[in-house]
Amino acid sequence: MTAEDLADLVPSLPKVLLHDHLDGGLRPATIVELAAQIGHELPSDDPDELARWFVDAASAGTLERYLETFEHTIAVMQTPEHLRRVAREAVLDLAADGVVLAEIRYAPEQHLRRGLSLQEVVDAVQAGFDEGAEVTGIRVGTILSAMRHLDRADEIAALAVANRGRGVVGFDIAGPEAGFPASRLSSAFDVVRDALLPATVHAGEAAGADSIGDAIRAAGAVRIGHGVALVEDVGDELGTLAHWVRDRRVALELCPSSNLQTGGAVTVAAHPVTRLRALGFAVTVNTDNRLQSGTSLSRELTLLVQEAGWTLADLEDVAVTAAMASFAHHDERVALVETVIRPAYAAARGGRHRA
């Protein structure tokens, strides 16, 4: 199969997405409509121009500048109706892209400007996720994020635990990484650890490999959000941290286009995702923020096919790895792999099922 043929096939393949931010995946037309309702001024009221603005502004080369773009999306996500709509549309858009399991994350503390409580935010978002899942049939897990530079992590951790069984499957910290290590929020991670709720931590995106080590030691992270800086510990031989991550199958939620925008990589061809996968790390491919990167999971995978030489076997490997690294129960993960992912890839190969 040629790279061109495989690129054409990618949109139809089943995909698993573990790292996607709700406030980074709004439809531009929805932002324009909701902003008009609340009187929020945007860089442009034309959806196409606004979409281009988000990508351009997020491509300044630093995580801090990248994060500034979220002021406009968060501004229109402050009422139950708006949150519900954004959440529903996110699921519809992911399903249209061939995603069969998605874990979508957001920070409830960012949606309190119009008087909502943390629980009311969770209820509204979950209602939208449930509506989208019912229409499309895909599985959606919710990850609640705490902002690492603020002081509500203990509350968000308790909120995540309280909403387990109502769609919440994990806990995360997000926001500016440099200067705000996971160990700063150790008490929040104690809450989720004591409740046996899994944690994934943004680390190794804008800070070095030490940030990843801190997330594993202090937070007990079972997945790493981004983790691109792990290559600092991968030379001619693996370092202690790299061995730990690989040996214990700590999944890396790598986001190629986003990493290019924030300076974590120079090109897709040179992005560490390909090297790390070849070395046997538990690599997954993700979108991060579809709006800011002007992307989809199909686009991320297609870029890897076209620019990094990925094959159908590579795509199947990351889909299976992501499914097995998800926070769904083991039997659900296995069923998804054996009844959806493997058969679809076998059909793509012409019916030859891989063991």
C-alpha cells in the first residue's frame, strides 16, 4: 500500500483519542454565535477568518502564548446551555472523524464566571457528552483537569472522585508547566490515589524530562500528557527514567502538531513520536486542541504517514496502544480492540488478520 493510498484510508479507520481538550475543540461558527449572545468581542466574526486566527496565534512558538488563545473559547463556555452544546458538538465532531473511544478533558474551575458551581459545570458538560455519545455510539470518558498554577487542585480532585461512575474516568493537571511541577499539588494526587482514580499529567511539554519524572514520582501518573521531552533521556542507551516509562508501559499522549506550535519539535518527520514508538514505548497520537492546531486525529495520523513514513501497522499499533491505555475497564478495552479495531485493520489489509 502506497503512502498516498494509506493517507486516503486514514479517515475511515477506527481511532482512539486520549488527549483532547474540550475548550480547544470548539467549532469556529459556534464561537461566533455564542460570543454574539454574550457580547464577547472576538478577533473576527467570520468563522473562517477566526479559525485561521486561532492557528496563527497558537503558532507563536511558546506554550504561554498558545494558552492565551483560550480566553476566547472559555469566555463562551460559562452557562449550562453553552457548555452542553460545546460538549455535544465535540463528540459529534470526533465521531465524524472515526474516533470510537475518546477521553476529553477540561478544567471545571475555568467555567465559573457567571455563577455556576463546580458540580453544575460537570453536570452540564456531562449532559452534552451523553447526548453526543447516544447519537453516535462512541464511548466518551471525562477527565477533570486542575490548573497547575492555581490553588483549587484539591477541590477538583475531590470533584473527580465524586463524579466517578457519572462519566469521569480520571484526573489531570494542565496549564503552564515551567515553574509549576506536579509535586506542588501532591495533596490533590493523594486524593485521587487514595480513591484509586487514575491520573494523567501534562509533563515534558514545555519543561524537560525532569518534569516527567516529577509527575511519575509525586503524582503517580499512569499516563503522561505529551511527554515529548522524554527524548532527553534517550541517547545511545536509555536512562533510568526512560527505562521506567518504557518498562512499565506508561503511555505517552503525544500531540505532533501541537508540539510543533509550542516548540517541542521542529517538523513532523523529526518529531520524537516515531523514534519513541520504534524503541517500544507505549506511544499514542492525539490532537490536544483541534481548534488551535487546525487539526483532527485523521490529520495527525495522515501527517505521520506522509512525512514520517508510518505504515498501516504503525497506525494499528497506536490505536491498540491507546485503547489499552485508556481509563476504560479492561474487559471493555479488550472488546474494543478485538471487535472493532483489529477487524477494521484486517479489512484494510485485505482480510489478513494479524495475531
